Amino acid sequence: MEWRLLADVPPEHVRNLMQIARRRTFARNEVVFHRDDPGDSLHLINKGRFAIRVMTPLGDTATIAVRGPGDSFGEMALVGGMRRSATVAALEDAETFSVYQREFEHLRREHPAVNDVLVRFLVGEIRMLNERLLEALYVPVERRVLRRLVELAELYPSENGVAEIALTQETIAELAGAKRPTVNQVLREEADRGTIELQRGKTRVLDLVALRERAR
């Protein structure tokens, strides 16, 4: 497994890090950590997908991102010495390699390139948040839903060109900043076009090329 966060670290040092990293497994819906927990470790995702969730001003819980194999989470609190800014939970049976602060600081000292990767990662996170804000202000909700579908289709492995997104419409609505009835309507229209197929608790993307074109 290759992780974006360790892209510039020599393979032999990644192997050394993995020897001291703690392998952790999570059941479906199990919480990895809660918002405001101490930020003492980062997680390298080896298997499964995780939801990043925050509390809205109205007191509701909203999913703002989904991370999968090759991704990571927990870096921002670890680097900044802060508490967790979000709650992370497993969407399915999943596995991570947990790297604690002492080991991570040692890695940064031994390989300064990790700092450059971190900066690029954080810049990417800020850029993504800015894009989501602009979308919320200026992009029609129907197109936001399609864009989230495209992103999710790339996150879930496809078989025979069909990506199966095992997320409820409510979760897709949270990711798109939309109401569930609106998402349901958009998905049904796409199903009529033949780009997707709706199943209980999941959405199968049949024509990602056409869906990507419509999301632009």
C-alpha cells in the first residue's frame, strides 16, 4: 500500500515506520475518535473507508468527506498539537496503521521532505474547503450532487467499469450540502438517463464518463 502522505519518503524508511506503527481494525460504524479528543496520532488507511463528520451550528451531524485506502486522517491535529476538529467513523470493516506523535516527529526529523508533503496536503485541504464554499454559494444543488457522485465513484473500486457506492442518500446529501429529497430526485433523474442504478443503501455508477461530463 502507498500513502500520499509518505510519497516522498524512501521505501525502506516507510517499511521501518510500518514496523512500529500500530495496526488497528474497526467494525462498521465504529468511531475512531471524536471531535475534541486529544490529537495524539495519525491514521494511514489500509482497508475500508471512513467518514469525516462535524457538528453543524444547528446541532446536527454532517459528513464532510470520505477517505479510503491510500488516504490518511488525523494529520492536522498531530502537527498543530491541537485537539481533533472532527469525528471519524468507519463506514465498513476497515483497517489503519496508527502512527503516534513521537514516531511521526522522528520521521519528520529524519526526512524533511515529509514536511513538504504535509504543507502540500494542508494546502490541498484548504483549497478543497474553498471550492466547497464557492460551490455552496454559486453552483446549483443538482450539480453539487453529481460532483460528489463522481468523487465517490473514484473512491470506491469498480468491477467491470461499475462503481458501487455503499452510502445512503442521506450521507450523499450531507456531502453535497443538500436535502435528502433533492438528492433523491437528482438520483432518480440520473437513473432514468441510465448513468446510475439505485439499490437499497447504495448507488451503482454505470457510466462515469457521462456523469463526469454532466457534473462539469
